[in-house]
Amino acid sequence: MNAKWGAHDEFVFRKQAREISQKEQPFFSVILSLSSHEPFEVPMKPQFPGDDVPSKFKSCCYYTDKSIGEYLKSVSAESWYKNTLFISWLIMVTFFHETEIQKRRRVFTSRSFFTAMF
């Protein structure tokens, strides 16, 4: 199933899990998650009520989180899993958390946008 930006996360994660299990170790792999980008449409029932952008965005984040959890569960039995470092890099997380002053002035500080990595 495709979204405006590309395939929905769960389908990308499933395909990557199938393909990576055929790779010779050691290997390097990257997954780009797109489901939390506008227009905020995912193939599941919204988890946050409302048709406003913040509610849609939160439902998309829920979907992405759910997809990541299902991916990690599905690959946990693979032989390569115990020797694998998973890095998750989050960007654009604070887009909807501008203060009222920032909204009025459109002032963005270094604290307005950040990159989280864990």
C-alpha cells in the first residue's frame, strides 16, 4: 500500500526484514520511515480523535511506533539480531509544539527543532 511520499511503514519494514535475512553478515541497512509526513494518512483507524493536523500527526506517529514494534518483534528470532545495533534517528518531532509567541512572531530558536537519536 502506498502513501503520497512512498510505501507505508509497515510494508517497508516487512520487506526489509525479508531481504536483510538473506544478506551475508556483517551488513549495513537503512530504513526511511515516511508515514509521519503530511498529508498524515496511514492504513489504520486514527488513534487520536479530530481532523486537525496535530491529531492526524499524532495518529501517524502512533502508526510508525506500532510498525517499528512489530518489525523488532518479527526480526528478534533472526540469527543476526543479537549482534545488531539498531539506531533510530528522529527529526521534525517538535513541529507542532511552537509556543504562542513563536507562532505570532514566527521566531524559531535552536530549541524549536531538534534531532533526537537513541
